[in-house]
Amino acid sequence: MGSMRIHHLSLANFRNYTRLELDFSTPLTLLQGDNAQGKTNLLEAIYVLATSRTPHAVAEREMVNWLALEESFPYARLVADVERAGRRQRLEIVVAPQNGEGGNGPTFRKQVKINGVARRALDLVGLLPVVLFLPEDIELVSGAPAVRRRYLNVALCQIDAAYCRALAEYNRVLTRRSALLRHLRERGGNQDQMRFWDERLVMYGSTLLARRQEAISALEGEAQTRQRALTQGREHLRLRYLPGIDLAPDRPEEEVLPMLEAARIEALFGEELRAGREKELAAGTCLYGPHRDDLRFLIGGRDLRLYGSRGQQRTVALAMKLAEMAVMTQALGEPPLLLLDDMMSELDARRRAALLSTLNGVPQAICTATDWSDFDEGFRARARCLRVVEGRIEEAERSA
Amino acid sequence: MSTQVLPGPVIKLIEAFSGLPGIGPKTASRLAFYLLRAPQEQALNLAEALQDLKARTVLCARCFNIAETSPCAICQDETRDASILCVVEEPLDVVAIERTREFRGHYHVLHGAISPVEGIGPEDLKIDALLERVRREPVREVLLATNANLEGESTASYVAHLLKASGIRVTRLARGLPVGGDVEYADEITLSRALEGRREI
Ligand SMILES: [Zn+2]
């Protein structure tokens, strides 16, 4: 009763959906369809409503159906009726040209409404907590540092409104501080201007660093358990946080970071900015701070990004996603909405079983598959089975 | 509708309107055609207003507000308190604060805020003139009433730092303003409270 869920999704001109009205009447929903029919787009729509951003950070314009782009007022509209703690809310995002006029190549903007009232994008985050599993999750281990920062941000923003606000402010300060450094490098000027931006960068940045440090420690514990289960106890996973400022300037690099108080982090951050002033002025951009954070995955002391096999990287990515799920569940007091995009085909039997047992423990999950056989009959019998064909959704016969 | 078939004067006006902030080509055409059909008098009034805007206004040499005379009426008003100076970004901010009738000191208009993203540095604003004024005039308090967004805050912080050396009392408009709010758009009650609750920085 009263657990978190999405009741209804309504789309207009979102990617390949011109119009969609879909009820989620059951805890489990299984969507089957060939490639490029709209399975991923549907999960993405829910993800956008939950986090206010797309999973791959694409331009706003790309959310709008390409046919609608030809119209005089092109727009996309996403609406979800959601429920959390017994409270029903309507989340809405409209993507439309910024100045309200068509013209050639207008910039598109997201407008957010909650229960019909215009709000900021960050007010949306956390109203429908989700975890999205994608085949590309392996990039969490093999990809660039930005992928790992996004992983941390998406999880933390949904469970911690203060983190979400600090992140939004940090990014605003970061843009302006970098612009000032560039301005000072190119045209010179009074360096006293840096004082304000240093203070703000340290203030918001330290909040992010402290919270990430804490979260990584919690994630490590959860991921270790998952990794052990997925490898029959053979692999012991370690996470190492590589913060974008030196949090242990007086310790050798190999040592484990001490957990620091926010006040201590602020002091270290401030010192680093003062010491690095000339370097930043020469670079004309911000060199220190959580926007340079990274995370390393180690098994037996080996860095898996560089030395892990594809299979090993995939297993660790799955363990990290399951850990994200667990940490969010603890923070929220109930599991988030689980979105699984075409995950099963990539996984071996043991990894499938781990994912299925997680699936069975959540109040609501929406999964996609190319083949019905990706999910066993027992699962299909409990799920509502739908077919996705060219941006339309129809009920599928159970025997399919 | 192709603009090529339109008479030159219409095109010229559409283009002039399009250059204004917040006005796209469609709105510009609508305004131009409205004026084309409007009575002669209305169009002439607009033309005259536009001409006077430049011909009959000056920047006050003392406070840099836009006025009909220099020094402006506020600067000439001897009943006002010359020991307190309210620093604002734009002339419209003066209008907003005057509306509250809470403030009886003098003003200093910076004509913008420091904005690294837009390439606006302190040297592009009336900041040196402010320092010069504080040195020459019997100012005891400077009230920084720049906007409550990042640009306004950073400008206030920078100016406060420069004024610290002079030993003058520097205060900031209290955070009665909505966060990210402009002075210009704050309602009178909010602004009155912000003026009363100013704090030292
Ligand atoms: Zn004046």
C-alpha cells in the first residue's frame, strides 16, 4: 500500500511516439519489440520525467519527434501520474523552442510542471525515484570519468535534495568561474574577482565531495556482496574514490582515503585553490573540484578499466547497478522503480538470476526484451505483456 | 508571406523591431502591420517618443542614473541623506526602490553586473566612479542592492572588498528578495522588508 509507483504515462511527439497513453496497472510490465520500435524510448521517457535528463545527456531537440520538428510549433510533451507515500502527483515536461517561434534551428528548452504548476527541473528529481539498467552500463567501468560521475549524480540527486541543489549551484558557479579564468588569462584584470567564485566553488563543491565520499563507501559494501555472489565468492571488489582535489595531501598515494568532515574538506579545497592559482590562470579553466572526480574499480589490486576483461567489466557494472538499487532503497525506505532495458540477452545464467531476484523484490518494474524467451514463463505469467511496434503499444497474447 | 514583396519602409521597421530583445520575426511583423493600420497620430507619437529617448535624456554625471538633467533630480534634492549610497545595477532598480518610499539616501547606478560569461568585467561598469565618489563625498554607508543572482552577488562581493579599505560601512540588501530575483521585479513589500533588514558585509 502506498508504495512508490507510476500509474500512467502520456507522450506526445516524444522520439518515435506521436501519441501514447499507457496505464501501468500491474507491478511487472514486460515490453517486447524488435530493434528501433520504441522500447528504449519508452523507458527513456520515464527516466527523463524522473531525473529531468536523458540517460545519454543528448540535446533537448533530439527528444522531439522528427516529424513534429517540421511543424510550425514543434514540441514534445511527457506526463506521468505517479504516487509516493500515498500522494499522487502529476509530473510534466514540455520540450519546445525557447522563444516560442519556429524559425531555423531554434534552441529547445525543457519546461517542468508539477501538478500543473511551473517548477524548476531540480524540483522534479526525487518525486519518482528510478534505477535504469542499460546494456551500455558496462561503460560505467570501461568508459570515461564523466560516466562514473553521472552514475553518482543520478543516484544521489534522487535520494538527497540538498545534494541535487548543491550540484546545480556548483555547475552554475563552475561555468562562471571558468569564464572568469579565461577572461583573466586573455584580457587580464583584477584577480580579487576570484575571491567570490572561490568561496562558492568550495562551498558547493565540498558538499558534493563529502556526500560522494560517504556514498562510495556505502556502494562499495553493497557492490562487494553482489560481486561475490556473481563470481561464486571468487572476486573481492574494491572501489577507490579519486577526488578532484587532494583530500590527503600529507599521505602517500596508495593509502585509503580517510573519511573527512565537510569542514575539513572545505579547508583542503580552499588551500588547493590558493596553491593552484597560477596553474588555473594559465589554463583559463577550473582545474580543481568534484567535476574532476573519478572512481576506480579494483580486483586483486588490478584496475578493471584498464586490465579487466569484457566479461569482468560487465559483471562489475551489474554489481554497481545492483548496489545503486540497494543504496537508494535504504535511503528511500522502499525500492525505486526499476527500469530494465534489454538486459537479459547480454547476461549469462548467473547474472540473469541475480537480476531476476532483484526484479522480484521490487513493487514495480518495467522491462524490455527483443525475445519473449529472455524472460522465463513464470515471469511472463506474472507480468503484463505488451508489444511495441513502430511507436505504438498493444497487448500481447500470453502464449506469444 | 515573403518579405521581398513588401515596401522598403515596412521591411525596415520589421528589421528594427526584430533587433529588440525578446522579439522574433513574427512579432516584429505583427507590430509593423499594426502600426501601418493605426492612426497617423499613434505612429507619430511613437516616433517622437523614440527620438526624445535619446535626444532628451542624459546620464547623471554623479549617480549615472538616466535623467533629463545632470545632476539629476535625486542628486539635486537637498532633503535627501547624502551619507548613504544605494548601489544598483540598472536605472529601473532606482524606480523600484523609490516606489517603496523607504529609502531617502542617494543612488549609484553601475549599469550592469560583473558577468564573466558575457565578458563583462569591473572596468565595464561604473565601479571606479563609485570609489571616486566615496572618496570625495561625505558617504558613511554604502548599501549594495545588486540582484540576488550569482552575477549580482559576485558584483556586491567585489565592490564590498574594494570599499573595505576605506573604512566605510558596507551593507547588503537582506535576502528578502526571492533567490535569483531581480530588484526591478520585486514587489514593494518584499523590497521594503529587504531595505529594513539590510546587513553588514
Ligand atoms: Zn544623479
